[in-house]
Amino acid sequence: MASLARPIRNYLPGLLVLAGGLYTVCYYYMYWLRVYGALCIPGYGDPIKVEVTRGIWIRLDAILFPTVFGVILTLLGVMLIWKKKFGAAVVALVLSATVINWPAFVLIAGGALLGLLFWRKTLLPAIDLPDETMEWLDAEAGGSVLKSFRRLPAERLVYSFRNEGGGHFVVKETASPVAAEREAQALAEAADRGLPAPRAIATDGPFLLMSKLDGYPFLQPLDFEAWIGEIAGILSTTHQARISEMQAPPRPSEPVIPGWAIDRANWERAARIFQEETADAAPAFIHGNFEPATVLFRDGQATGLAGWGHAGSGPAQLDVGRMRVALELIHGGNVADRFLGTYKNLSKDRSFTYSRYWDLLAVYGWLGQEPAGIASHWRRFGITTLSEDEVRRRLERFVKTLAD
């Protein structure tokens, strides 16, 4: 029943408005033929109406204006099917009086009223979670407030919401039940070490429920020095934590030459360097998916880290390299180099060393996604100038810099 109710709620109002608009256009088109066709088409129409040629143009506005509004309401119906908007339903209800024919008025007004009822929570947001998951959230979080649900930018479903007691939570869809359990374990280890991570509450299949941290991803700073300092500082704090017995997932150990590469000789040279210049590093507690979109900010200060699904024990250089490639793609090499320098200054591990091996390893890790996927990932956070072609160009330029 719930699976049937969602399509009805989403599409029925727009379909009714669309039907009323099309009926209006068709109705006045046929009226036009009946009245004016008699003048132009021999043998067509009612001969009596042919006699009324003197007053015929006085009736033109009576036909033209409802027809125009019929076209407008047809377009409005298409818009309501495509995008459910409370305000558009209000406009449709107001314009329903302009069509001046009862069948269309009933269809349009009925569709608009259903839209007002179904979508009153723009007013009530559409929540794309299974009904069983919503029941589980209520049981674990203590009664969720539907109007508080807000979808967060992510590849999979992620919602923040409040419970009736005012507590803030996040429910996140992971790749699998195993991935949800692993991330919950990583969050527990991070919390045990006093790191700025959400508190894992429960899992249900691929869904993970956790507390909500204060802050949001912030990728377009005015003061790069301060921004980089905050990012490097929160990473340094993470790496200083006690090492975990849980291992971070392995990164690609073989070089990757993408099919879209223009300068293949450059990528092949980089692959030889990667194989010849392998580097060892002491293990640390790492985030595993460290990049600008996982760092949360409030009032210019880093408040926490999200996305702990790859956390565990591993080389600190993995986090540094992944962030460096991300900064290279988003803001350019100068910012990436300044991040590395700032991290070295803040790190208490004086044995920390960094080479181009780690940058290449990070590049190969990012190439697990297509360039279009990389570009769309950061587009969710306001980076609109990074196209698929630009990702390719910048990755190739970065690899050439490393190989040279």
C-alpha cells in the first residue's frame, strides 16, 4: 500500500492539472472550428452561425484568453509532474478559474488541491527511505519529526533529522550491511579515542544511524591559509590517536593508466616510477577517505569529520595524499603544496616523510571513479567549474608534474 501511495502522491496532482490544461486547449480549439470554420471551410459548421459575421470578432477575446491560460496550465501540469512544488500547486489553483469551462476547472482545481494536501510540507519533504527503515528510526531515535528531514549531498541516501526530544541524528545508506557494520565499528573506535566523529547508534541492513555533528562541508574559502590550517590540524589530531587493530581497506597496489589518457607516455613513465619508488611508513590511525567534503566547518573552524567507512590502521601518507590530489583538482597545486607543508609543521611525528609515490598512489585511488563521477561529487558542494574534461586535464597535468 505504501509503495502505491508514493506514486499517487507524487504524480496524480500534476496529471490532473495537465489533463485540465489539455482539455481546455482542445475545447476552445473545437469551439474555434465550430464558429469560425463555418466562414472559411465550405460545407463546414452551422449555417446559422455564418450569418453572424458582423459580431464574430467581438467574440475573439472570449476564445483566445482561455486558450492561452489552457496552454499555461498544461505547462504547469508538466512542471508539477517533473518537480513537486507547493507554490506551483497554489498558482494552479488560482489559475483554474480562468479556463471558463467546468470539466477543466474541476480537473485543475482538484489536482491543485491534492497537491496542496500531499506536498504541504515543503512543509512535508519527500523521504526516499523504506517504510521499515522509518519505523526502525523511530524505534532507535525516539520518534522522528518528519518535517525536520533534510537530504544531505551524497551519492547514496543520507538524511539529517530531529527526534521529538530535539536530538539531531543522521541516517546514512552504505554499500552493504557489512559496510554499515564496519563504519559503525570505525566510529566507535574514533569516539573511544576522543576524535571529532559522529557517535554510532545502530545499524539496520545497509543503513547506519548516528549522531549529527555540528557543521557542514566548506570547499570555497576566502582565507586559504586559515582553511588549510584547520584541515591539516584535524588530520594531525586524528593521526596522533592510538593505533587501531582494525586495518584500513587496502589501496590499489598496481599503477593505473586510464583509457582516456591523452599523453600515455607520461602515464607509463609515472607507472614505472610508482613501481620503482615504493615507500614504507609507520602505521597510524587514519580516516581513510580524507578529502575536503568530509571535513565539517562552523564559523570558519573545523568541527568534525564525516565518512569514516575506510578508517583503521594504515600509513598517515594515505590521508595526506588523498587530500592533496583533491586540492589539486579543486584549487590547484599551490594549495595542495601548502596543505602538505602545514601538515608537516603540525605533525608530532618527526619521522614523517613524503614522496611522489604517495601522490601517485592517491591518484590511482581516485581513478577508481570516472572523471564525471569525481566532478559531480564536488558539484554537490558548490564546485561548479570542475567539469569531466577539466578533471582529466588536471589529473594528467598533476601526473606529468610528478613524473618530471
